[in-house]
Amino acid sequence: MRINKYIAQAGIASRRKADELIANGNVKVNGAVMKEPGYDVGEGDEVRVNGRLVTGAQKPVYVLVNKPLGMVTTAADDRDRATVMELVADIDARLYPVGRLDYNTTGALIMTNDGDLTYRVTHPKHELTKTYRALVKGVLSDEKARRLARGVDIGGYVTRRAQVRIIKGTQSSTLVEITIHEGKNRQVRKMFASVGNPVQELERVAIGPVRLGHLRPGHYRKLTREEIEFLKNC
């Protein structure tokens, strides 16, 4: 088995991240630094990543968490802020977030120890949709909604077509559901800002067919078999 896949199946990192670890000299095989990403791990090989022994494939775990406001989507934080790892502390497996939600965004976040699935879900070529519910400032007109759906310039990048549905609105704010195909940094916030309606609150309600539903903030549920199979084959 190729060493990057071996590391991914052990739940250490995605294959893409494993390649970076190998290139940076963070991986040792039988005590020697390994920089060959195509190396096939043999039965008697001892593999270590940053000194940690890689013991082979773990039982895969897949959960959906509802990230609350004011939590960071990382394994650790140098500013000592709460992280999403606290939400799955009772699970007997080392899980990692699949992608990110920014500090002020709530909602659906997949966590797993399956590095291959992480790679598939986060790689741009798979174009997995993400659906958000945004409360934006002011009135979002039908014309602005059409502009967002066609694609807008968010600073050197024109977004692809999106699905936009106005749920309700007042003179002071509008509640909108938007589905996008990319995952640019703070994309949804930049999109609404580009049409003059800055985001006040933002919640991700679905990742592909994996929907938040009635899952309460700070809680998690296991993914269904159908959801897992979709993500593995997206």
C-alpha cells in the first residue's frame, strides 16, 4: 500500500496532507526519513509521523456535528479558543474536521478519521454542493438574487452559478437560502457583500445530501450508510 494511503487510512491525515508531510520530512520508515511518496509500505515496516507510530487502519467513523457560534474548526488553537474537537471528545477515535467553517458561522460540519473521504469531499474537482441559510442586512431584491445566482465577482474570482431562494424579508433584513458549488474562503459572505447586503448571521444547513435537520447546536449524529456511500462516490 502506498505510504500516503497508509497514513490516510490510519486517520492521521488526508492523502494530500500525507504527501505534504512526506515532502517536509515529517515521516520516517524504519527510523529513516522517507521522502518518496510512491513508497509501498511492507508488512514489517515501522512508520512514524512526527514521531507518532502509525499502527494501520482504524475503524472508520463518520459524524455530522452542528458547530455552534464561536468555535474554531481546527484540532487545536494557539489562542486557546474552543475547538470542534470538544464536540466529539466522547468518541473513541481521533476525528478531524472535513473542511472548515469560520468562527462566526454555525452549522453542518462532517468529522471523520477516513482520510480518503476527507480528500474526496474537500477536493475542488468533486464540486460537492454546500447549502447555507443567511440573514443579510437590508432588502435583497429579486434582481440581486438573480445576480448572485448567475455569479458575482468576489475579488479576482467570479463565482459559479448558484441556487438562491429568498425565504422572507423585512425592510431591515432578508433570510436567504443559497447553494454553492465551490468552497472559497468566506465565499458566501463575500457574495452577499458584493451586492450590498452584508451577512449578519450564517448557518450551513447541508453538505451535499447530508442535511442538518433538527440536530441541535453542539451535538452530533452518525452519518447514514447512504450518506457515507454518496460522499465516497461523489
